[in-house]
Amino acid sequence: MRLLSVNLGRATAVPYTDHPQGLTGIGKRPADGPVRVAAPGPRGVGASGLAGDAVCNTRFHGGDDQAVYAMAREDLDAWERELGRELTDGCFGENLTTAGVDVSGALIGERWRIGREVLLEITSPRVPCRTFQEHLGERGWVRRFTERAAPGAYLRVLEPGEIRAGDPVEIAYRPDHEVTVALAFLARTTRRALLPRLLEAGEALHAEWRAAARDHTAPHGA
């Protein structure tokens, strides 16, 4: 298992984002050298966990629980075959493009050691939005991406440091539950009856996702 690329985006003006200045950093490209990774701070204050990477709409993106976004190259390859077009590393807005890692099958709370220094922890899936659809330019993309249920994962930074393309990815810890990234995604999108199961992931789960699971579990009117 290894890191194929570390991808960074620049703030770019587009007509399809809700950012007040019309900016997005979703278009990411592989970095040439090492990239510093650190916890950026809470959402609304912190942005990306990667130095040099733009997260423009900090109301909905970035922050400690969404410091890093990872996507499996194998999933990009599957979409290439289906869409009949090239999908370069970073084109889904992911910071990390991996090889040999089942990103959507990973567990919430699973920890990855990347290179010698960096330790990351999976917090939640990525949920598609209009900016993602318009960036990719595929009609009905939000629906299609949701139906595939292979969304990639957001991670928080537990131990900072530098990473680069080619670094090994090691699963340093796997929690004792069965809440995968894909299951969490289904619970928040098309199979909301699964929401109570997300609480099995405990404090590792993104705080907003924990709140949604608790609200769904609480007795009506409580």
C-alpha cells in the first residue's frame, strides 16, 4: 500500500460555487516534492491540513475533522472506464491518491501511518455537492457518485510531518467495530435507518455525523 500522489489546489474563480467570492480549491494537482501535514484548527477557522492547499469555503469544508481527503486510485480507474475519460490524480479534489488501499472499506477511526512521521485517523466519508458536479462536468454526477457509494474518506491529523508521493501507507490501528466509510456514507444518504450504527464508531466519528446519528436515535420529541 502506498501513496501515489499528494495533491494541492489553488483558489480559483468559478461560476458554480457558493463561496462569496466565487472561489474554490477543488481542482488539485500532484505536488512535486514533500508536503507538510498538520491539524489546521476547527472548521471555520482552519482550512486544509496540507501546506499550500486551498480550502475556500471553510463554512462547509476543511477543519480538523476534514483536514485531509483520500481517494483510492482503483476507484478513479473504475470511474475512468465508466465515463470513458481520463481522471488524473487529484481530479476528485482529493489530497491523497492511494494505491492498494481500500479507502471506502476502511473503518471510521482506522489510523494510517504515511511515511515515517504522519499519522492520520479516518473520520467520515465525503458527500458530493454541486461544486463537485460542476467541476467534473458530468450530468447527474451527484446521483451517480451517491449510487456507487465509494466516496473516499476524510481524515484528521494525529501526528504531523511531511509526506510525499511514493510513501508507504500502513494501517497502524483498526478499531473493534464494523462501521466502514461506505456504511457511514449510506447512512447519511440513501439508507438513513443505518444511522444508529454509526454511534459504534465513538469519538473518532466526525462530530457532525455523531450528532446526526444521535438525533435519529433519540425518541421523537425528546
